[in-house]
Amino acid sequence: MNKQLVFLKIASKVVKTAAWIFLCLGSISGIFLLLGQVPGNPRWAGLVILLVYSFVFFFFFLVAKMADILAKIISEVKKEA
């Protein structure tokens, strides 16, 4: 297998893992802020944190999916050639 394909597949898995970690940590911190568990911070900051981390999750997940699709396209083109 081509080194580029291996790199794309590994990078995709790493980025997907990072995306899920961001979502989990962001949702936990946002929920703690919404419930008022963190003193000195307003509750609306929890919604902002949830929105920001959700955006980061979807962005990273989209980048990983694009890498998966690119790897599939490259492998299909190499099969035909």
C-alpha cells in the first residue's frame, strides 16, 4: 500500500479520536457550568462552551471524513490504472 494512503488513514483515525475527546471534555465542562458547579462563572458561559466545542468536534470530524474519502478515491484510481 502506498505510504500516502497509510498516512491518510492513520491521520483520519487520530483526528476522529481528537474530535471525540474535544466533544466529551467540552460537554462535561459545559454541563458543569450550566448546573452552576463552577463558582464565579455565569451559567450562560456553559452554552457558549457547548457551542464552541460542538463546532470544533464537527470541524475535526469533517476533516477526518474528507481524509477517508480522499484515501478511497486514491485507492480506486490506482486500481483502475
